[in-house]
Amino acid sequence: MTIQEAAQRSGLSAHTLRYYERIGLIHSVGRNSSGHRDYAERDLQWLAFLTKLRTTGMPIADMCRYAELSRAGAHTAGERRAMLERHRERVLARIAELSQDLTALDYKIEMYKGVS
């Protein structure tokens, strides 16, 4: 599929896809006979995973390291798992913070309901 199709299906812009390729987040995408990028379904699956990592706040540098390890092969599975476990702990901490923030908002909303 073309870069525009991949962008539409992934929810990322073509610019972002090119950037991700340039910094090594995605492997060099195959090219068609006319030299244009030719994305495959597995590329979209990888992009969906990267999007989840980014949405959960993983820094780009960590994402690049994870991608590098992934390309290096199965012998890096332990290191990749450890990276994801550390990130999971950061996500859980952020969820706890957001929960506290939500409680504060709910309290304030209830206060305003009493004065309306």
C-alpha cells in the first residue's frame, strides 16, 4: 500500500511515517517498481504497536531502542520484555496520578452542584 494509504489506515501522517523510518522506528519500507514506499500489513501492525507505546508516554528514544532490539532478533526478547515492564510501571504510576486528579475534579464539581 502507498504511504498515503498507510497514513490513513494507521492514523499517522505521511510526514510522521517518513520521520519514523528516518530515525529507525520502522525498518526501511519496501519499494514498488516505481520506487515508492510499499507498506505491508505487518508494517501497519508495527505502527499500531508504536502508536500504543507513544500514547502511553514512552519516549521516542526508548521506542527506537526497542525497535533496534526487535530487529536484532529473538535473543533480545528478555531485554525487550524488561523495557516493556519498566514502561508498564510508569504507565501504572501515571494512571494512579490521573485517578487522584479525577477525584479532585469530582470533588470540585460536587461543590459547584451545591451552590448552583
